[in-house]
Amino acid sequence: MEYSKSMFEYWTEDDFASSFRKMLTIEQFRSEEMQNLYQQYLVSGPAGYVKDLFKNMKIKDPEENAVKFYANMFFYYSLYDGAADKAKAKCQFEQMLDKIVEEMKQ
């Protein structure tokens, strides 16, 4: 799950990646090409990767758990963007991630 924490940091704290993510979010509605990139980098691509990862890890209901896992991650991108206290938002994300991982182990 350290990889997921690193990806969160990349998409929220790296100037280029954060700007790219925000640009794709807006531009997905103006161009099919941008919609495809948005899906590839921020929605179906990562969700599919997580599903495959969970499947290989023999996690029960890999698709359902991948959606649950990635939906929370995606939500925290937006929460982080609007947060006055970005360190707190990042901490909340990491706590949520740890909680989901513990739930999946049961």
C-alpha cells in the first residue's frame, strides 16, 4: 500500500502531475482524446490496475474491493485540492487507506 501512498503524493503534491490531473478533469468534457487520457490515467486505468493487483494477491472480490479502494483514493484527491490544511487531508487519506487494507484482510 506504500505504492498507493506514493501515487497520492505524486498526483497531489507534484506540480506537473497535479496540474495535469486538474487539466484532464476539466478537459475531459471538451475532447474525446482528453476523456480517454482522463480515463487512462485517473479512472479506469488505475482502477483496473488495482483490481488486477488484488486478484493476484488473492483478495476476495477483487473488483468490488478495487472500486472501494480506488474510489476513496480518488475522493481524497479532490478533498486535498480544496483543503486549507493539506497535511491533515493527507493524513486522513493515509488513515483511510490503512483501514481499508485491514478490512480486506478479514
